[in-house]
Amino acid sequence: MAPIVFCFVVHHPWPLRAYTTFDRSGRYFDESAARAWCRSSIEGHHLPIANELLALIAKAPTRFGASYLISGVCLEQLQAFCPQMIDALRKLHDTGCIDFVAESYHHSFALGSDQDEFCEQVALHRELLHELFGTTPRVFCPTDRVLSSPAVAIAQATNHAGFLCQSCDNTRSLHAETTNRDNAGESSLAIFEGESQLDRLVCGSLYTSDGARTTHLEEKLASAASRRPSNDPLVVMLDSPTAEEKTARSMPSSHGAASPVQLMAETSALADAIVFKSAGMCLALPLTTTSCGADSPDIQVPPAVGGNRLQIDAADAILKLGAAARESGSDALLACWRRLQCADYLAAMGDQPTKSSLPQELSKKIGNYDYYIRAMNIVEDLARRCKQLADSSR
């Protein structure tokens, strides 16, 4: 049976302040909201899971492992407001049972418009992971897990050996056409399919209302794993929980939901064939590979963020600001511009903001148009500051 890999997705952009057209403070991001998110999602969810995983690995280091997909902008907030999570991640990495997945530093939407900038952000993310944990990731995941030829090309250009994306018909057809290629000079990449639809099952209840143990989740996981080639792991991508899931998980385990780590321990005990770790690495390499040269089929999955007029206008304004941010010569202004590239800001401007739209608490209080105005006020002020700085240096 194929091994099962839990990939914990931890991401949170800096929340935008309620910036008005009259504001000239240059304080674009809400640190108090970021600190509150760290208390809620990190201390209340991810940190306990990391500690559970440490204990589980200590008992069976050859059996259990996981991957972490953490954006650079989220790591910034953890360093500032929750350093104990950074310490827990270091301990997990030191076990040799945890690996990290690379992505763009700011979860950027620039892939389709400015590939040079996107590559720079991937490099920045790799540098931060090396600085914090002494590791260089081998697997790359594009923004919003979209599989496309440009994303595959960037994964190769940045020297990654694996590519993690959302499972879909296109990736399955790619696997069907795949052959192992060992010819010298041929570029190949291991493709991992992430199964996010299993997220809710994994995070669901392990017990009935009367406390009886169920096997529904184990059966679902085992069934999904059995359909994979024996050396091709089933990657279950686990996002941060919704408010409703947090409430369920706060209940006693005999009546509520169990953590993914509890599921790993109990499922492994019941089904000995299920191993939550691939040999060598949590996302094992090499796997079945595919040539990604010029003759590769163009595989494009529709992006998660829609394309209404607010999103298109905001994305265009943010990307056009890049030249001015670079010409300003200010690392601080360049960092602000890069933060604004986060795809979650565009998602919050969508007609139907999704679970990943951020900040989630804020999207309940203001509409997508008001969020658009807030972002555009920041873009306008940042453009003004970049111009002033560039003019003063001439």
C-alpha cells in the first residue's frame, strides 16, 4: 500500500489596516490582528499538533513523518509573535522525520505576469528555510497549488526535484503518459498529487455521538492509498481549521473531532499496512518522473482566485508598482510591495470569498469592494512614497 503523507499547510498574510486615502503613516499592516491570529490558529491548533507529532515520532521514528508547507510571510509572523512554534518546527526537523516544501515567499500571484519576480520570491523562501532550520527544500508547491507549465518550469529553474500540486484530472493524465527518463541532460520532475478533499475527512470525527469508535476515516484513507502506485505517496494537505472546526476540536475526543496526529496513531495501530512516512523523505524522491521540456503538454488548471474587475484592477496596479519599488532603492518599500502580492488579498476581493480568503475574520465584517478600496489606498500611498524617495536620490 502507498504510504500516506500529511502535509500541514500554514499560511497567513499580514492583515491590511483600514488605510484611508488621507492616511500618510506608512503603516499598512495590522500587527495586532496578526498577533491575534497567532494566538488563535498557531497556539490553539498548529503548536499542539507539532508537539503531538514530536511525541509520536519519538515513539516510532521509522514510521511517522509529515511535511510542512509554510509561507515566508507566515514565518515572519511566527518569528515576531509565536517563536515557540519556530522552536517546535526546529525540533521536528532535527528528528529527520519532517521536511519542508518550498513556495513563493509571499504566496505571490505574480507567476503569470512577472516570472522573474516570482523566482526571486521562491529563492527568498528557500533562504529563509535554510536560515531558520538549516534545510533546503527539494519539493516545490506553486501558489494555490495550481499545476501549470510556467510553474513546472520555475520549479526546474530553482533546482527542485519534486512538484506538489492539487490532484485533478490533468495530473492523473500526466501520470498516465509518464515514463522514467534517465537520458543525460533531460530535465525531469517528480509530480506529487495533493488530496485536499480528504482534509475534511481527516479532520472529522473519529467517534460517534455515543463515544463508539468508527473506522470510516481509516477506510477512506486506506482506499485512497490503495489506488496509488506502491511507491507514490498519498499526500493529504491539511489547511488551518475553520472556526467551526476549531469548536469541534475543542470538545473531548470521545465526543468531538480528533487531531490529525491522533488519527495517525490510531489508524496506524489498526491498519499496519498504512505508514505515514515514505522511505528516506516525507515526500520521497525519486518517484515516477515526467519530462518537462519544450515538448511537454501545456497543463493549466484554473486559478483559485477569480477574475472580477476588482481583482483584475488591483492585481494590475500592484504589479505595475514593482518598477517604482525597485527604483526607490529602499528595501523596506520593496518588502511592502512584495507583501501586497499575496494572492489572499485578491481572494478577499472576490464575489464569493473562499475559506482561504484572508483575513478570514475581516472578510466577515467588510465587503469585497471595501477590501479593494483598502488595498488600493495602500497601493496609492506606497507609489507616492516610492516616487518621493526616487526623486530625492536624483
